[in-house]
Amino acid sequence: MLVTAKDMLDKAKEGRYAVGHFNINNLEWTKAILLTAQELQSPVILGVSEGAGKYMTGFETVTAMVKAMDKSLGITVPVALHLDHGTYEGCYKCIKAGFTSIMFDGSHLPFDENVEKTTELVHAAHHLGLSIEAEVGAIGGEEDGVIGKGECADPEECAKIASLGIDFLAAGIGNIHGVYPDNWEGLSFETLDAIKKKLIADGVDMPLVLHGGTGIPDDMIAKAISLGVSKINVNTECQLVFRDATREYIEAGKDQQGKGFDPRKLLNPGFEAIKAKVKEKMELFGSVGKA
């Protein structure tokens, strides 16, 4: 059931759990995530980066695939189709393509420009009934060619962006895209707590988003949720388990046996690995049974 992300995240914030945002890269990813969400009766957000959208031949193709799959699989749990780290132009493309939610990432722009473009996109998204996420601070690592140093967000800037009418806010708190390095200092809960208190004081309290969910220790995830994080993004972990399962299948020579080379068989171990990883994350985030 395709919906916006607003209601599911408002409920998550109220219930002190988080909804998983899992990036999709092809049919296998999408099917695995949808089936797992349905099995566990969990709301879910399907994230699409601009690079993944281009790889899948465009946002219109992605929308058509997700809508058709949602119907053919009989999915009844809430599902949001969400643009991940969108550019200004990308947001409009996804609005036109029929996404139910967008993220505008203006964190790399001068703050005034971030405010200006976010304001415009809030009006455009809400006019058509979409939810919208914005970002302050920077997520470390690389995402679709955009490299961030992982600067922590300024609580004052967070409150300003939140006041523009967005539905949920991504704030950099030392989180990183991809695999975390051995010398990672961990999440800055001091920053997260300061942001939360500032939003409450200014009357713009809303669900917060934790990007770079891969590899963050479980106790840090739990603490982040307790401080208002209601959406957690996971991508790299699904890629890694898909890789490992596919490699194991090939190294065992199973692709040489019978019709083991058939893509439906060749990709199935990775498909099952993604299902298992998504199940693990939904249980960790506390969203099971919350559909």
C-alpha cells in the first residue's frame, strides 16, 4: 500500500521505534524488502538514490515497478517510495514520476540557499500530498559522488529548516555512508540531544532521520531511537550480504550445476540474504507488527 512517509514516521516517533529506509537497486532488492515488510507487518520506506534511479532507466520505471509489485504481491503494509539525497532537479523529477516522498539534500549548499530551495520544495511536495525530508550538517563518506566530511549539524540551523514545514529532518551527528572506519568516534549523542531540545523549545519537534545505518552498534541505534530518531537508512549492509551470498554460490560451483547459471537461481541467494538482513534490521528498529 503506497503512502507518504509522514504518518508512519509520526507514529514511530510517538511509539519510540524507527521505520527502516532500505535502498532499492533492482527488482530483487524491491521484492525482498516488500515481502519481508509484509511478513513482519512492518511499515517500510523504499529509498531510491538518483544514481540508482538512473541505473533503473529513470524514476518513471522505478515508480511503475514498485506500484505493480505492490499490487501483484498483495502488499497491505504502508510503503513509501522515497527519493534519497535528492538534488533540487531530482526532487521535481520524482514528484512528476509519482514518488510518494522526497528528500532534498541541500546540506552542501550555503545555508540561505538550502532554506530557499527547501521552502519551495515543501510547497511543491505538500501541494501534491507528498512528504518531504531535508538535511542539515553533513553525512560522512560518499553517496552518488557527493562527499561529506561528517560535520555535525547546528541545532539552530536544524530548527530553522524544521520551521519551513518539512515532515522529517536528517541531521548530521557523526554518521557516515558506507562502511565505518576502525577509528570512527561514534555518534554524537550530545549533538542529537541538543537538536532535539532545540526543536521542542521552538515548537517544531518532528521525527529525525539517521543516515548511514550500516555498521552502527545496536546500543547506539537504541539510544538514537530514544532521542527521537524515527527513520534509519540502510543500504551498504544489503549490498554486502548480497555480494557475499552470490560469491559463496559461485565459488561453490553451483552456477555450474544444472541450470544454476539461470539468473533466477544465480541471484536467489543474494535475494534471501537481503530478506534476512531486512528482517534483522526491522526487529532491531522495533517496527515489527507496527503496520
